[in-house]
Amino acid sequence: MKKVLIVAVILLVGVLMAKTVPDKKAHKDAMMKAVEEYVDEEAEKKGMGDNVLTTLGKGIVNKTIEVALNSKLEVDNFYLFNMTHVQLGEDRQTLSLGIFDHVFTFDKEMLRDALESAALEKRSAKQERKAAKLAAKEAKKLEKKLRKEQRKREKAARKEAKRRAKEQRRKEKEARKKDKD
């Protein structure tokens, strides 16, 4: 009898878990709440009061992260629970665990690292674009300089050809004059 009761309880808990797995929106909402708390804490640590600029900055950060979560947040459903993760560069970062209709987000330190990593990645991409732009500009300058030098050589070659032709005509004229005499 005890075995049947234990199996029944396990099955009941399993069914309950399967029915109460939170959806992607619940995970996103929990992550946004954690992000808002993190941003508020960071603003307080840095001595930024509740002024218009701070509020605007928080709004921009929150909206940016919300957009990123909409596009990058992936849910792994294990039927009894689910987990969300994002791909940050080559790393797959787990963000939350959903079970019994509740979402547990991971610590703020991980969130801080993920945000710093994303910011570093963005700065790195910006520096790469800047370097590529500078390299393209330098290549363009070099190409222009090479074309200019090529035109100079071609001009000098034309001038030399003219001079030789003129010299040849002069020699021919002299030779005809000698032949006449």
C-alpha cells in the first residue's frame, strides 16, 4: 500500500510540475525584474540620484536588455522544469530556472558579468569597425598615391617618347640635308 501511495504522490507531483512549468514570457519578466533591480543598485552605488537623466538612462538600459532578451533568450523545456539561456559570444550562459510556476534567476554577479561581457563585446566590435575603417582609409590613400605615381611615370614616359621622337626627326632632317649636299 505504501508503494502505491508513494508512486501516486510521485506521479501527482510530476503532473503538477509538468502543468506548472512557466513559459518564456515569465522567464523574460523575471529577468527584466532582476535587471531593473541590478540597474537600480548600480545607480545607487555610483551615487546617481533619481533625476531625469538617471531615469532615462535606466529606461534605455532596460529597453536595450529587453530587446536583447527578446531576440537571444532561448528556453530549454525538460517537461517538469525549464531553463533559459543566452549565447554570449562563444559561451552559452544559463539565466534562469522555471519550476512550479516560479522562475528563479541566478545571482546578480552572473548578471553583472554578462552585462560587462556584452558591453566589452560591443566595444571590441566598435574598435574592430574603427580599425577596419582606418585601414580602408589608409588603403585608399595608398592607392591614390600609387595612381598618382603611376600617372607621373606615364607622363615622364610620354615626355621622353616625345623627346626621342623629336630627336629622331631632327636626326632624320640632318641626314636628309647631308644627303642633299
